[in-house]
Amino acid sequence: MKVNSRGRFAAVVAMAGVTALGLAGCASDSANEGASGGGDAEAPSSTLTVWVDAERVDALQAVADAYTEKSGVEVELVGKDNATIKDDFIQQVPTGEGPDITMGAHDWLGELATNGVVAPLELGDAAGDFLDVAVEASTYDGTVYMLPYAVENIAMLRNAELVPEAATSFDDMIAKGQAAGLETPFVVEQGAEGNPYHLYPFQTAFGAPVFGTNENGYDATDLQLGSAGGEEFATWLGEQGGKGAFNTDIDGDIAKQAFLDGTAAFWLTGPWNVGAAVDAGIDVAIDPVPSPTGQPASPFAGVKGFFVSAESDDKVAANDFLVNYLGSEEAQLALFEAGNILPALSSAAETASSDPIIGGFATVGAEAVPMPAIPEMGAVWQYWGIAEAEIINGADPVATWQKFAADVQAAIG
């Protein structure tokens, strides 16, 4: 998929803005009627306080106003700093303070649930309207807690002028870059302590997920890092480190500059970096992550959404506002306009995917798996990147990987 301009993307964004303005006319008939008689009430019967990323307040104002008009429940949008919103929520909810609803990320879910600060969400039949990975990520221990609105994953950016065709495998990617005369065909950020998030697609291609799963989601008692597939991945990673395909001297800035300068034809990164490449005049294509084994190379999916406070005085209205209003196509496209991230609602995702950049990430995301949100994941992150960096730099792959898996197992008990 080539992108020579942002014209089609701008068209999608413009349409999202127009549809957001029409929310008041297409609000769900299932909305709660306020104590004063619903939309004809002279004053709101109650108030829902919603914490949102400060950059998304404007995108949500239309849907908030539509809900107030229909239900008689006022929605107060409070812009918050994304860096502090989670900690503020965890600290304030037990005191009876804080919002009825907060915006957040699915990988907060384990911490929020174990702290008892979020309430279950009743998605009902609406669950089938969302991308599967979005619902999976919104679920903890078999219970849905989050209304998803966006799904994000990494993919392979390709300079289509340097390499006109997508790579069919990892080795083919390196060969295509070398045939284009590049000493460094491919870049991915690592750094001195590694970056396992970006390497995970290659790890999954060897059949080595972090945890197994059961009917309730990820199973912390089934750590799979120490499997034969994990050792095979470690051996391959060491070989590629020796060849220079992975390099801990390359951090995010260096990887970005190499792609922008045209000294690398392939860059494994996320949608947050596409704008810089397009602005640099690069003919960008979005490709699947080329597998080193022939099996799918599945990246992590990060999902963003909204949680209901366990201490909300009106959980019924909060649930209704989330499912029937923020879960609407109009609201999801308005949030897409604000963030340019694939919507979690399937119909909105299809609309947004008419842009080839968004569509490319959506195609890769079809193979993505939710980043584990269980508390035990903290122990994995503690050791993971350091072990991979050591392997890239020449440490014995199998021994280093076995120690890493043992350290994680000991940490989670």
C-alpha cells in the first residue's frame, strides 16, 4: 500500500468531524430517561463526571451533549494529563472522590481491577460489534471492564521508492534492502536495555508467547517463555545480532532518522511515527511484520477505552453512556479524528481503513494479540529487555533465555 499524500486520510477525518456533529440526532433509544422526564427536562437530573485526555475533550463534547439532551443526565468532561490520570484515579476512587468514568489503556486493567477501583461493564449484544482483539483486551479474569475505542499496534514501514514490493519473510526483507544498495536494510529501536515490545512479533513467530490462555484470558500459571520455541527465538535473535540486523546502539531516534534519511528501507514502528515519514516526502507502505519462520509474526495490540468507577453513584447511567453513546460509530470516528488510531468498533474501523495507512495497520492488527494486562506481567518486563539485549550483544542465547525465564517464574511464584 503506497501513500503519496494525505488526501484520502484527510477525507476520512473530515467525514468523522461531520458525523460527530450529528450525534444528537442519532442517539440510542436505549438511553436512560432522567428523573425529570428525559430530553425535555429543564435541568439535568444528575451528573456524570468523565476524565479524558485533555486533547480529546473537544472530540467528545458532541456525544456528551447528545446524552444530556436524551437522558437528562449532565456529562462533565474534565481534561486530564495522560501521565497522571491512572494514579489519580486509583488514589481518589477509594475516598469517594474522582470521576464516574475515566479514559485509560487496557494494560492498566490488572492494576485497576486488583485495586478494586473499576466496576464491570455490561456490553451485552454490543460486544459483537467491536473488533475481537478490543473485547479481549477489555476483559480481565473473564469480566469486561472497559469500553474500547481504539486499537494500536506496530507494523513494518517500507520506503516503497527504495523497495517496491513487500518482503515475504525476514530473510527476504534483508535481501531486498541489500539489493537496493543499503548497508542497513532494516531498523528497529532497541537501546542498551532492549525493547521486547518491538521484538515480540518475531518471538511469536517461533510459537513462544509470554503466557498461555484459558477461558478467562491470560493464565499467569502457564508461563511459556521457557518453552522450546522461546529458546529457538533466542538462538535466532543471537544470530541476527551477530549479523547486525538488531543493534542495541540503535534507539528510537536513530532508527527514525535512518528511515527518514533513506539509509534504511524498512522500519518496524507504530502509527505514531508515520506522520514524520510522510512529511519527509517518503513513499510509505505499511506491511505485515515479515516472519522468520513462516508462521504469523503477531505484534502486541494496545487498546484504549473507558472505565467505570467502582464508587460511581450512577453506574447504570455510566454504563449506558459508554455502551450506547461512546460505543456508537459517530463517537468512535470523532475519537479517531482526534487521535488517528484505528477505532475499536468494527464499522468505524472499516470506515477509517479507507485510508491506506490506517488500513495497513488494521491488516497487521488482525494478527495482533492483546498485551497481557495481568499483574504478573510486571515481572516479565523487569527482566525481558535486558536478557534480549545481552543476547543481541553476544551472550549465550539459550543459557541467557533460560535464566530469564527462571527469573520471571521465581518473581511471580
